[in-house]
Amino acid sequence: MSWSDPVRVLTAALLLAAGGCGFAPAYGPGGTGGAFRGTITVAEPMTDVEFAFVARLEDRLGRVDVPTYDLTYTLVTDEVGLAIDGSNAVTRFNLEGVLDWTLSRDGAAVQTGRETAFTGYSASGSPISTLESERDAERRLMVILADRVIARLLAGDPAT
């Protein structure tokens, strides 16, 4: 390694600092990733967007084998028009989502949280393409929210 290359020196210093502070990969030996795999029972979805949310959680954490934790959630989505064309038709939408969740073990809350995110889609095509764009935005929003819940679970970050 060349000590005259500041990027390499900074990278090496950051790696040494991370190793010294107790950093461990979530899915590495002793990490928190394995502790949740196949242990979380997620509340049944009632809508298409909730189904997409639960499907993403199961993709990342696996289906429940040994039910240890329960994850309950409340999901609210809202569609907001952003752009209007010359004939006053809305041509761009934001789909905003708010997810309140609780991870419980034996009826006692272990972690709780609130996640918020948004995605957008265009409504300037045909009615069919607009509908598919909306559905795609819903799926993307659920992936974002599920990934945020998983990140919080793996970090062991209690909610505020």
C-alpha cells in the first residue's frame, strides 16, 4: 500500500477503527442476522400491499420454523398528486407509506418502530400502464419499508 494515497490510508484507518469498536457483520459468526431467521411470525396480510410487505419480510428472514417472535404492524398509504398538465390532469403521484410495527416475545414488546418512505409513479400513459405503474410503486414501497424494519431488527435499534 502506498502511504501517499490518502484514500487507501483513510480506508485502512476506518477498517481498523471498525474492528476495534466491536463491529460484527449481521450475518457473520455471532451476528444478529441468524437469530431472527425463521423465528418471526408476521401478522397475516389483509390487502395486496400488506401481502407485498409480508412477502418481502419472508424473503429476507425466511418463513417461520421455530415461532419465537410475533411481528404486528399497522400500514397506512396515501397517494399525493405532484404534477398537473395543461388540462388539469395529474400526471405524477407520490405514494407515501407509514408503518408502525411491534416485535413481541411471549406477549412483551421487544422492539417497536415507525418507518416512513415514499415512491413515485407517472400517470401520463394509458390507463392500463398507469395502473401497472401504481402497483409497481406499491411493491417498491413495501420493499423499502420491509427492508427498514429488518435493518432495525438486525441493528437491535429500539424505537423512539
